[in-house]
Amino acid sequence: MDEMYIPAGQKGTRCVSRWPRKRGLKLRGRGTWKKDKPPIMGLLERGGQAVLRVVKHITKKAVDELQELVADGSAIITDDFRSYMHLGREGFRRRRGFPV
């Protein structure tokens, strides 16, 4: 389970008439719905299906909606993002990092 942030729209992409502008000052932090960089949460089953969901904010509630698709007792591999911390207390074997 992981999250990614995809810029919405065409701003900054290469046009036929000109090259994209370079921006020296980029906003720091995670993307948000309001910044036109909506979070997309993904869940990938080993050797199976992938589920992607666009959410407004990555919260415990958004993680809970994806967790309902996972069988109890399964191992879920995540990063150290705070919204994933509760998975270990809810009957999943939560691991951090990449599988070996």
C-alpha cells in the first residue's frame, strides 16, 4: 500500500510552441486536492490485482477504505507515513519497506 501525487492538468508540460517554464521555488510537502496535485492511493496484491483510488486527503479513513479489500491477517507493506501506523493494531502484519 502506498500513495503518489500526480499533477492535474497540462501546466508545465512541453507545448509545441515553446518549452516549459522552469520554476525555482516549488511548494514543499505532500500534494493536496486544492493544490491540483491530488493524492492517489494504491494497493497491489502480490501476483494479483491493483487498486487505485483518488482521494482528497490521505487520512486514516482513506486507508481504512482500502484496508477493507484486504483479508484479515494479511501482510501489508507500507512506508512510514503516519496514516498507515494503525494497520498493525487492526489485525494485519504491517511491514515497512520493500519485501526481500
